[in-house]
Amino acid sequence: MELKLSPKDEAFRDEMRAFMRDNLPAEIRHKVEMGLGLGKNDYVTWQQIVNDRGWLAPGWPVEHGGTGWPPMQRHIFNEEMARAGAPRIIPFGVAMVGPVIIAFGSAAQKQRYLPRILTSEDWWCQGYSEPGSGSDLASLKTRAKRDGDHYIVNGAKTWTTFAQYADMMFCLVRTAAEGKPQAGISFLLIDMTSPGIEVRPITTMDGGSEINDVFLDDVRVPVENLVGEENQGWTYAKYLLGHERTWTADVGQSRNQLGRVRQIAAEELVDGRPLLDDPAFQTKVAEVEIDLLALEAVLLQVLAGEAAGQPPGPEASLLKLRGTEIQQAITELLLEAVGNYAHPFVREALEYGWNEEPIGPDYAAAIAPRYFNWRKASIYGGSNEIQKNIIAKAVLGL
């Protein structure tokens, strides 16, 4: 099965493909293709290139810097980004807090923050999960107490991706203790340079340090940084999570990685024959390809709904659930395809400029850490168990 594009969409695809070919820096492409570590400058450099062309936030309304592309073209754009080996657009500003500010923020918040997201002047992180509140997000305990024109915030957030780079954090805080837990939550925008904020890195099993603990001790946040109404943050949080879960599907990246599986398996020999010729391995690859096509069909339906003014519904949970399962399945196929060359894991080999003799093919060093890192995919953005509960309740009526 192959998605049939109209002549207009084919021309759009060719335009995107030419742009990626002519504008993606070779060094950044090499890092992405080889699984080397990307720094903040790499992401910002690419995002500024894309923004200079006016394409960084295709899902935003045109009046705020969006493209006005229909859903199919947005999908093609993401596909071509992955195909070219471009870094993924960091979602916290563009795909998460940006849509919330557009939908619920004040005029002053839109005027201040949206342009700075597009130019990458503000790097955002997400203050949702806490040491005792992950999947049960409504039980969060970080407290914001009103003190004149400020809130005084105390608490801790965890699993905070790229907090070490962040200028701003969108943060769920508790502003009332009465009634249902969801009823007392507010949505604050917090300057990460504020006194009282401490960021501590968490080393993941692949040796990376993209996630962090964030501690807030009497942090003063201006009341003007409250998004929407006090105690209504749960509504905004659900809206954001719908956008996050849609983005998490990452169909283009999965398709690109599945192509790598085929490429590697065609080169790796088992008993003198390419692994890709093995019927059992062929079956595994085919099953993932079928799942990915089905996921893409759902994604296009969700994007079409958004174009008609419908926010993501329970379909977003399905995209997150199946998208991350497929991503993990692909990392397992990669690990199987590269075989024993993935076993010796040398973290330093993922740093740009590493010039020691490679163990096996030059791509082998990144396979095991990618497998390790993607174990978290079924947890972030709301664990997959939670997504199954949402689907059971909202779709099946259980």
C-alpha cells in the first residue's frame, strides 16, 4: 500500500525535498544519521533555518506565524524532515505551549512568547511530572500561593527534558486544595532564571542527560504569567497533552528508521545470506510496516479534524499508544539486524569527533543506546497503560 499524492501535493513534496537537500547543514545531517549526540546549538541552528523560510510552526494559525498548510502538506513536511535526516523540531515551544497560549493565553502573552518561540530565543521545558505524580498527574503537589502580584511556587518536577537548556517552563501547579484534585490546578509560565530554581541532571540508561529534576524553592512568578483562569489548568493541560500525543506518533521518523532496518539487514549476513532474506525476519518487518500504515491513516484523520477546528480527541491516545509501540519495535529490529556489533556500548563513540577504530560498521555504535533510550517512549506523555484507560472510557464506553 502506498499513499497516493495529488499533483499539487507531489509538487509540494518536491519543494520540501529540495529545501531539505539545499539547506540542512551536512554536519547536523551526519549527526542525526549516525545517532550522534545533538546539542542545543544544533537544534537551534536548524530551527532558525526552517523559521527563516516561515515553516517552523505549520500547525499554528497564519496570523501567529503558521503556514496555512492543509493536513496532508503538514504530514508531507514531517515526512520529508525525517527522510532528509533533519533533527526533529523540539516540541515544547512549537507543538505544546504555543498552541495553549494561542488558544487560552492573554493578548500580552501571545505578543511576547509566540514570536520568541518561532525565533528560538526562548527554549521551553515542560513542568508536569513530579517525583510522586507521573501517570496520576492530578495528584501533583507543587504549590503556588498568591502573594500580591506574584505566585510563590514550591515543589519539584521530574523527567524534565532539556531543562538544562531552558529559558522558560510551562508548569502545572496547585493553587487550591478543595474539591476534586483536577479542580485546583493552574498553568503557569515560569522564567527558568528565577531565583530558587535548581536543575539536576538524571543520567539515563544509554548514558544521556537530556532529562532532569527541577526544584522550585520560593520561586516568585508574576500573576501575569498565569495562562487563562486560576484553577482551570487541568483543561489547558489536557489540551496540550492532546497535541503532544499527536506529535508523539512520529510516523515519518518511524518510516525512516524502518528503512534503516531494511538497509542494515540487507548487509548483515547470517550463514552467508543477508538477514533480510530470512522469512522470520521478513515477517517481523512486514508486521511493523502494516502497523505503521494503519497509524498513518489515523494520524491523517486527526489532522483533518484539527483543520476543521476539532481539537485532538481520544484518537490522540491511540496515536501515542501505537506510535510508541511501533518505535520500540523498530529499535528491537535494529538491534537484531546489527547483531553482535551492538553489544560493546561505548558512550564516547556517540560524541562528534570520536575517531577511534569503530567496532563493526560505523552505524553500529548508536543502535544499542537508541534501543535503551526508546524504552521511555511508552511512559512519557502519559503512560501507555493510561492511554488504554482513556480509549476504553472515551471510545468503548467501559
